[in-house]
Amino acid sequence: MKKVSVLGSTGSIGKKTVDLLLKRKEEYQVEALSTHSNFALLAHQAKLLNVKYVAISDERFYKDLKEGLFGTDIKVEVGAEGLANIAALPVDLSVIAVVGIAGLEPVMHIIESGTKAIALANKESIVCGGELLLRKAKEKNVQIIPIDSEHNAIFQVLQNDDRCVEKIILTASGGPFLNYSLEQLRNVTADQALSHPTWNMGKKISIDSATMMNKVLEIIEAHNLFNIGPNRIEAVVHPESIIHGVVVYKDGFNFAVLAETDMAIPISYALSWPERSALSYKLDLTKQKKLTFQEPDHKRFPALKLSMEVLNSSSPHINSIVLSVANEVAVNEFLKSRISFLEIVKVVESTIESFDSYTNINSLSDIINIDLESRVVAKEIIEYKTLVYS
């Protein structure tokens, strides 16, 4: 029986993971679950899966969680230290579904814990952790299995053959505003941006998809994960979202991974790796009227140029962190209606341009310091309204 932990079990990916684990109780022993603040759902999940430990990051809800688990033997951890304790539990597989750069520190603890594999839905960990994280994972012999459908697709192809790769292609749905004019984009609301046409996702990744900043993060993630030059990574808009990734080989063969648009599929693959488990999601190609592809429009979606600018800069790791953190701040401000949709990318661009505290990255604390400084810069840019979209 495989021992598993799920960090971020109450979010979109976390809930999908828990649903799969409930259907396969004979295959998995779930050791631990965590949430930021959703104590009620966490308590419910913990009892259903008979876990040993839970952690809640927001200390305000510690008592509520304890009350929800009254009468059980489940141990409750709290705060950043509690999350670190959960992450330090040695398991066969740890699923990381924590949102944003907050997932990086737990991932580093998991790598040190003796855990054998990490199923990673948190792209910011790879973007911000970069070479430091991947080097540590290699030293500890920890396999990282991406859950993002695009990277999961590329991972699967490269498992069979990683030689003679010409380039990799990550597909993008184009989000809810693929056919919007620039004028229409000026006035979109958070509710509109959260309504994705093909995927059911959490708030941040839905906004990232709408701005196409998710593709920027995914290109950086792919560069780090697969050790491939940025100029050999391409993003192609594919509105139907049936093809998730393509590996192009030097001899002209293209290997594509096709699947339905449900995150249960890559999650199941990660849980079962290196084996595969049966799922009811079967793609019927005869029902696909068409599969279309187009080049992304950099004028209407200016975020896309940032991945190449960052990766080809003199400080790609630092600028990757600044980009990720500034985007996180900007998305939160957009959801609060403090900035407009188009200003999200402007905040990110301006933060990268304004950030001048450069240092070598030799430890997690270096990354955390850059994170904190980036937040200050991004918030100052928003606060003093130095941005005007043109």
C-alpha cells in the first residue's frame, strides 16, 4: 500500500486528489492533509480518509479544526511550523496542491524528508525554486512528477525517449478572452476572467489563464524541469484543449498527448506512477468536430513575451522569482478590483524593471528574501498608481 500526503487538499486540485484517493482506499494510506483555512472541509476529508495528521496554516482556525476532529485520534498541526512538520513526514508520494510561492518551502522540506516522489501541481515551486530545488531533489533521489496537464504530457513522452528532442510545445486554451479585442479587454471583470471555457480551476490559475501568464510560468517551469533551452519551448493556442503537449524530435516525428479536459487524469497518472490506473475518462475522437491551432497574439496578451525576456536575461532565476511573486500580488489586487485586468501584466513588467536587489541564490532563505522584496516593490507600484496601460 502506497503512503501518501496531500498538501492543499481543500483547493481545486486537492479535492480532485482526495476524490481519487477515496475511490482507491485499498491502494493508498493517506498519512496527512493540509489546508490554509478551510477547516470544515479538511476535517471532513481527514475523517473520510482516516488520516493520522492534518495541518492548517491560518492559526485563527486551529480551534475550529480541533473541534471538527473531536473524538478522533488525528493530530492537528498549525501555522508555518505545522505545515513544515506535515511536509517532513516520510511517505511514498506527496501531492503538492498549495497555491503560489507558499508551496516552495514545504516542497523543500519534503525533499529532505525521505519521500520518494512529489506530485507537483504548484508550478511556482519550480519557477522560484529553480536549479536549487531540482539539484536538491536529484541529490536526495526524489522524483518530481508534474501534475499540470501540459507538463504531465511532456513528462510522459520523455519517460519513453528523451533523446534527440528538437523542441517541446505547450498548448494553451487561450482562456475566456481569446477572441476579445484590446478594447474589450480593458473592461473585463474578475467574474468574467474566472469563467474558463474548458477547465474548472482555482481562482489564481483561472486568472493566469485569462492573462496567459500561466503559459509564461509554464514555459519557465518546462525550461527548469526538462533542462531545455527557452528558445526550444513553444506555446501554441489550442482552444479545444484536447492535445496537452507535444514533443518534436529532430527526425520530424511529433509525439502528442491527447486527453479529456479533466485534471483527474494527470492526477491519477501522478498517483499511480510508474504504473497506470483505470479511469472512466475516455476520449472519443469521433466526437471531436475539429482540433485547431493558432499562434498566440502578443499584442492582446503581452504577458507571453515575458518568459523569453526573463529566461534570456542576465539573472533568469532571480527574475523568475520576481515575475511569479509580482503576478501573485497583481492577481490578488485584480480580484479585489484595485487594478484592471490589463494592469496585471503591467504590474509584473514594472516590478521586474524596478527590482534592483540582486544576489546569488544559494539557499531557500535567499529565495524568501527576494520574494519579500518583490512583494514590496509590486505593492508600491500598485499603491502609488504609477501604471497607465497604453
